[in-house]
Amino acid sequence: MHIHVNGRNIEITDAIKAYVKEKAGKVVAHYEQIDAIDAVLSVIKNPSVSDSHVAEINCKIEGVTLRVEEKAENMYASIDLACDKLDRQVKKFKEKGLSKGKVESIRTTQTNIEE
């Protein structure tokens, strides 16, 4: 599994990178089929914007991409919010069971009705 952290208008320190990997690691613990997680952290440098720290996380699972974006007053809070949202999406994806033919959709399933 690959976790890649990138930054826009911010220098990514080792502490931030470790924090993202720790939080994303908890998401991976719920579903082992995750191929890659890409995090893009950015700062909006406009002083009139209150939630200026943005965390965007893309998660690739078996050909499907889940994407979350959260804004907060500091970077750690935005990472927390984004990882919590991603965790909920991964759990929902896992519970659906529709990934790659594990469970067929009722729309494509044909039934035979005996008369």
C-alpha cells in the first residue's frame, strides 16, 4: 500500500507526513484492499478566509477512487476531518460489497420464475 503526501503553498515537514501516514493507516486497518492513498495539503494565503488549511485525500480501491476534501483553521484539524470522512466512505464501500463482482447488483441479476 502506498501513501503519498504532497503540498501546495506549504512545505511538508516530517511531522505532518508522519501524522498523515498514522491517520491513513487507521483507514487501511478497516479495509486491506486499498491500493494507494494520495494526500494533497494546501494553504490558502488570503487573510479573509477563515478555514485556510485544506486537506484533499484520494483513495484508490480496486479500480474505484474515493475522494474527500476538508477545510479547517489548522492543518492537523483538516487532516483529522478528512481521514474521518474517508474512513466512513471506506466502511460504506466495504459494506456495500459491490466491488468487482463480489456481490452482483440486483439490477443485473436475472431471476428465473417458475410458473
